[in-house]
Amino acid sequence: MLNRLTVYEIRMIIQKNFFGVCSDSMGSIQAAIKKLLAGEMVEFEEYVEKSVNKKRYSITAKGREAFQGWVETPAELSSATNMELGKLLFMGLMPTEKCNKVIAQIIADEERELEQHLVLQESIKEISIEEAYKAMLAYWEMDPEYHKGIQDAIGSTNDITNIDGIVRFQELALQYGIDYMKFNIEWFKKLKERT
């Protein structure tokens, strides 16, 4: 939605910003792009950089419309499916020592992921708002088609307000993830004390 990207750039963004949300495997990314191409949601341009053929993907009008429809549909958080959480239902069928080992591993994994999110949050704080505005506006200057697409999607030509909204909700999504992981850590620590 925000700019044209190669598969490698998409992977780097996922690794840096969405590591707890979706897979960064090249196979998963390629499969998603294949579906988006088949649905005419994205298109690509080919170019050569340092003797390497590359493709840069961009969203189409149909893709923007589908994306807007998806974003405008309220999230059904209570019906989110997590098959891994289903294991909790059956942990009583394990010996206590194995159960405790599994719980300890869940806590360690959540703490590791929380640390990654906190590092990301700190790195974002180091970027000044002015730098973020300048970078986004510079990109939009080079790519007026994307600039107009974002203005159309948001329904505003006020770039500063648009960037504020984009950045604010990205930061809120990150904070939600941090709060969720903190909740999980505390919950499983209490569970471990009871087993």
C-alpha cells in the first residue's frame, strides 16, 4: 500500500516489523504474491540492478479496493483461531514434569519475542517525526501514482495528517503486540506456579 517493493524488500520488512504476525519464508511470500497476481491485486515491473534481473511489485486499483475493504471490516478478535493454544486443552494428558517443561518453553519463547518487539519499539523512537515525514514525502515525490493512491485511500490530500495517521496506527499495532505478549508471559507464569 505504501510503496513498490521487491520480494527481498518485502521479506526484510516482515523480518523487521511483522515477525510475530506472518511468515517471512520466501515460499510463503512467493505463494502470496502468486495469489495476488492471479487476482490482479498486484502487478510488477522488471528491471536490472547490478546485472541481476529483479521485479518490483505494486498494488493495483483492484488491490487497493480489496485492501480497504479488509481494513474496514472490524477485527473479530474473539474468534481468532490459534491451534497452538488448543494444546493447552490437552496438557493434562502429560506428566507434570513434561507439562512444566512445555510451559517454561512457552514463557521463554514469549519473552524472546517480547524483547524483539521492545527493540523495534526503541528503534522507532530513535527516528524523529520530521525524518519520517521527510522520507515519506520524498518517496511520494518520486512516485506520484502511489502518493495519489494513498490520498485516495485515506480520503485526504493533507500529507502531514495522512502520515500522522499511518504512523500512529503502526505504533498502536506494535503496542498491542507488546501488551499481548506481556499478558501471555504473566498468564503462563501463574499457570506454572499452579502445576
